[in-house]
Amino acid sequence: MRKPIIGISANVLTLDNGAERAAVSTDYIKAVTEAGGVPVILPVITDMTSIQHQVILIDGLILSGGYDVDPLLFDEQPTEKLGYVYPERDFHEIELVKAAAFAKIPILGICRGIQLINIAFGGTIYQDLSEVPGVIKHMQNAKNYVPTHTIEIAEKSLLANIIGKRAVVNSFHHQAVRMVAPGFTITARTLDGVIEAIENPGSEFFVGVQWHPEMMSASRTCMLELLKSFINAAAKYTV
């Protein structure tokens, strides 16, 4: 049996001369490979037929981290602390995740990815965590593989079955899920109440996490196990 093909949504980087590049952190590439998958980069496109064909080509989808999501997508006006947005990427990933969900292939959203999933299916996010009373630090200064805060994980969730009821994770975000989309459940929070994971219990593997497991998978076994569980679910879709 061939290894599962894992599509990773690309960020768009703008060079000093204005040229744009499709880019994915090598952390994703290394982590997917180590977990048993074959990573492929899915560049931003807006042609619907091409997006459908991207989904046809893959066995699992990772929505990667990156820029803020346009608040107009969840009927809010931009606040002062909103960062850079790239509407074409938002459009691409919303259509991509909807098509992947329709095809019932495994989906893992990471950082921006959990927020994008939530918005795509009718939820909202905080444009900035300063809106949350008593919020702790969620943008760490430590190296990216270092865990800096604790999360509590819901019992009987898929996430708990994989990594247990409590974990320590890294943190690189100033936005987070606010109102959870219909059909999804909250499966992890930090001690300040910020949502750190959601999943769709009606799917075999449809999970969003606010941290970056791909940055931690080389040093923390539980994060590699999360990626392996995703890859193993994707392996069922290989032909």
C-alpha cells in the first residue's frame, strides 16, 4: 500500500521586490514525513474546479498557520489589532476544507487552521485575545518547540484518546475560536478558558488545534502521536 498523500495549505510570502511565493514551513514537511505521510504543498488558487482537483489528489488535509483571517467572513468589521489578511488565501482554504469535508477525508487544522475551520462552518473568532478577560500570554518568546502553557482536554474526545486529558503545548497566536461552529465540539482549553482545540464528532478525523504540533513532534512523543493518528486515518483513503 502506498503512503498517504497529505496536502498542506500554503501561505503566501511577499518579497521585498513585491514578488509572491507559495510557502510552507519545513516543520510541516518534516513532521508529516516522520509520521508516515507524503507531504505536498497546496498553493493558493481561486478556481473552483482546480480546488476540487486538489482535494481529489490528496488523502488528508492540513490547514497550516499564517496570516489573520478576514473578519468580514464572520460579519465583523476589523478592529485596531487585526493583523495582515490575504483574502485569496481565505477563499481558497474555506472552499478547500468544505470540499475535503464533503469527501470525508481526514482534516487537521493548525493555529490559523483551527480558526479557518471554525469560520468556514459558521463560527466566529476573537480578532485579538485582548478581548478575553484574564487572558494569559499566548505569543511565546521561547523557541518554537518549547511548551509554554497547559491545556485541559475533554474526556472521551478523539484528542484525549490520542494525547490524554492534559498536555503542555507551544503558543503563537493572538486570535482564537470564539463561538464554535455548529457540528463541532470544544475539546481543549487553556486555564484562562481560551479554546485550544475543536473536533467534529461525526467525522473519523476532523480536528483543529490552536498550537503547533509539527514544531514539537521531534521532541514530544504525544505530538508525533497526534500526527500519526491523522496520517493513519488518511491511510484508509489511499488507493
